[in-house]
Amino acid sequence: MALYADLHRHLGGSVVPRILWRYFKRHDLEMARRFPEYPGFEKFYTRKRNTLDEYLELHTLVEKVQTEQTLPYFIYRLIRGAYIFENLAYLELRYTPYLRTPDHLSQSERINRMANIVEIVGKATQVKEYPIIISQILCMHSRLPYEVNKAIIDLAANMKVYVCAVDIAGGDSHYEERLEEFISLYQYAHSLGLKTTGHLYETPDGCYRELLPYLMRIGHGIQIPLKYPELLPEIAQSKQCLEICPTTYLKTGTLDDLKELKVVFDRCFKAGVDIAICTDNAGLHNVRLPFEYENLLTQDVIDFHQLQACQDSAFRHAFAWPHKEHPASLLTGLLQDNPENRDLVSV
């Protein structure tokens, strides 16, 4: 039974290109004129970028249309696709709520509107016909001021019914000049009982060991096994899980070939470091989670044993999954305890 958990998916990168193109055709005259036919838009939207910063600019294209009014539209289609085409049982959806508020408002007014965004997203993810457990991760941002990032942490602490953790995003190469500030923000998050992850060690310019002690999971982290394998025993002892998003590294120019990840998986497994395979931006890549697994398997980056281990790790390290084990394990236990329930499960 191949049910999946995705621990690292951005709201801004979750809109598949055809859904976004159709929205532009109906509501954005400028974009409709720029891309009158779908193939041209798909090619533009999913093509490889030269750097992570160039890649992240695409998020602004989506953020500006993910408003209070349109978020339910986009989220419903996200969940429908995740349930039908990806067989997701669990999803952590991350985003920066401040960037979904009207940009003509003052900073304080935008901060006050963030709670409404979180509530809209929370209610929109409760779709009865597509029963996926979904929780939100609120992202601080490397290019937002301290006051906004602190307000995001406060919001996460006050809305735990919808929010499972906080993150920092915006490109890991931009942390250095504000490193002490981000450390203090993570310390503050921990003081409020919040769980934490963070985009770190994704690129060679985003390697800050000082932040590692404050993260329960590491967003990406591929540079640790690639360039700093001496840190792996410490990561294993801390039970920190790497959130590996394979297609991202090709789209951002961080890696040239998926096979370069074989070193990442081999060194992590040898050191006892858990890996959760994730999509990051499934819509932006037009690659869904089962295909991330399949691509790694068919290119001999991982084997079937490692594939299953990564599936299990995703559920074990999920911040809001109630069972801490893969759904298939729960069904196996159900059958062992109650053989008469065997007909409830399609094997």
C-alpha cells in the first residue's frame, strides 16, 4: 500500500502549470496576452533556472494571485490532485502568510491580516471528498524585516490548530548578515513550544552550522553529505531528518544530474541519517511525489529498500501525523489483530 507523505511543499509552487495558466486566461489580461497558448506557458514555468535566486522569483508570480479571495480556488485544486494523482495521506504546506496580504497596506496592517490568511488556508484544506491530513508550516523570510518574522512566529504559536511548525525561506545564501537575528528568532520559537525546520545547506553558499542546533528537520541539507559529511554523525544523534527535494536541484542549477544525489543517500544511510523525499514545488516542476521516488529508483540513485525507508521516515518525522508510522504498518497491525478485517483492505 503506497500512501505518501510530503513534508516539504510550498503553497506558491504547488499550483500546476495548467491550473495557473487557466487562471491567467480568465483573470490576468497581461499574462494571457504574453502566453496565449498553454505549451508556451508550461515551457516558461517549468524550465531550468541558472540559480536558486532566479528560480525563487517564480514564486512571486504565484504569490501575487494567491489572495484571500483566490486561495480556496487554488488549494482545492492542489488537494484534489494530491489525493487522486499522488495518493497522499499527509501533507505539510508551507508559505509566508505576509506575502499573501495586500501589498498596498502598511506593514502593521499586513501583519494584522496574516491570521486571516492562515484561517482561510486552514479551512480550505478541509475537503471531505479528499481526506488528506494537512497542516501548515509558516515561513519566515530572509528578506523580510525582524518585526514581520517575529510576528509570523507569534502567529504560529497562536494558531496551532492549523500550524505545525515554522521555517525560514527566501534563499539560504542571504542568511549570513542576519545570522544572529535568525538564531534569536528560532530560540524564540522554541520558547513558545513550536517545532522547527529551515532551508539550510541547500546550496554551497547556504551552509551555516550555527543554525543546525535549532532545527528539528533540515530543509534540503544536501550539502551536508556532499561537502560536510563529518556533520552526519551529529545529525544522526540529533535525529534530524533531511527533506530532500530531488527535482529542485536540477531546476535551480544546484546539481547537473540526479545521479549526484546517490552520494547523498548512500552517506546518509550509512551514518543513520533519515531522509524524507519531498516535492518542494510540485506544480512549478510539474513532477508529483510518486515520480520523485520513481525517478530516483529508475536512475539507480536509491534501491527499493531505501525507497521504503524514506517513505517510513516521512511519516515518522511528520510534525502533525498522529501515528508516527506508515499507514501500511497500521493496516498490517489491523489484519494481524483482526483477521476478519482482511476484506477491508485491497492488497
